Amino acid sequence: AERTPDAIAVSAPDGMYTYAQLLRRAQAIALELRGLGVAEGDRVAVVLPRGRDLPAALLGVLGSGAAYVPLDPHHPVSRLEYALTDSGASAVVTAAGMPRFNLPMLDVGACGDATEAFCRTSPSATAYVIYTSGSTGRPKGVAVSHGALMNFLFSMAEEPGISPSDAVLAVTTVSFDIAALELFLPLIRGARVVIAHEDEVFDGARLARKLEAEGITVLQATPVTWKLLLEANWAGKADLR
């Protein structure tokens, strides 16, 4: 944000943020969370649609000193409520039209901009708590530390590598662990993260058009997504990694 404040950091179906705008938005969210009583080491759930405020909210929770609990708003309410209770979440960052819960709730639509400094934290502190699918029983919350997340991101920045000229297409639900790679890796290198619309993620033809229209150079996806592209007669993209 200091080096390239006017470069596009995030583009999404509902608009975009430059690096400077993303930072101010995240700082405003962090400030509002502190006003709700969120303290260092707390857990804060994030229940948001796929939009430009999703990475801002995750960064805002981290900036408040708390750990985020990313939840997919399309999951059954009973599963969401279980994760809120099990994680001990003290607040929820959400938006209009999302499920409501009996916890302090911060609507990102009510947040403006701020220049409040982020809290400093330690590598051993929890950055986020991700919930397993629950295929063998109840979903389990797995705590991932700041140190583990940063080791992963900086390793991936080296190999396969990423540069400020890259554009990464984010196709994964935030409740799946690899979403952290899609959303944060571009941001630590000055690249651009492009958040795909939910309808594009499950439509091979639309996804192929997105890759071309947005000049995407990096895509991480499961075999299911690559199969969707191939079944849509996608011929590949020469500059795509």
C-alpha cells in the first residue's frame, strides 16, 4: 500500500479497491471491531458474499489483533451456528442479506475509511480458524498461526512465484483453506486478486471468458474446476500458470 497505493489490489463483481483503499477499508473494519469490544486473541467470524470487502474484512480482523473464522454464507445456518459456538466467536463481520446471529455484528456496509494502525502480533498467535468438512463427524476447527500462514505465503511467492504484474483469479470458497493463498499471495507482492462471481466458478465457459477478460496469469483450482474448463472446450492460455 505504501509502494503502489494507486495500483489495483482487488477487483470483484461489486467493484474494486486500490491498495490504498483496501488498507483504509481494513483499518476501518479493525477500528469498528475494537469498538465492539473485540480484543487481541479473540475469534471473529466472517460471513460475507464473494466481493471486494471479503479480503478487506479478513485483513481487518487480523488488524484488530483477533483471528478470523471464515464461513461460507451458503452453508446451512445450523452449521454456521455450530462453528460460531465451537470457535467461541465474539463477533461476526457480515453484510446486508446475510444470515443474522445472536452475537455483536459488524455490517461492512456501515464502515467507512480509517487510518488507524493495525495491532502488532506474534508469529505464534492464531491468524484464522478453518473448519473441516465434517465428513467423518462434526466439523473440527483447526487453528493456523500467523507464522505458519506467512511461511506458506512467502514460500509460494518464491516457487512457483508471483510478481506485481500478475493477476490471480480467486475461485475457492473462503471456508476452504487454500482461499488464503488466492487472496493473500497477490497482496504481499503487489499483484492483483480477481474474485470470481459464484456463478462463474461453476460454469466452465464463463470461467474461461473471465480468464481472458481479466488477463489472469495465475489460477489455483481443484481437478473439478479444470475439468469444467476442459469440458467447455477451453484451449488453454499461454501466459497462465
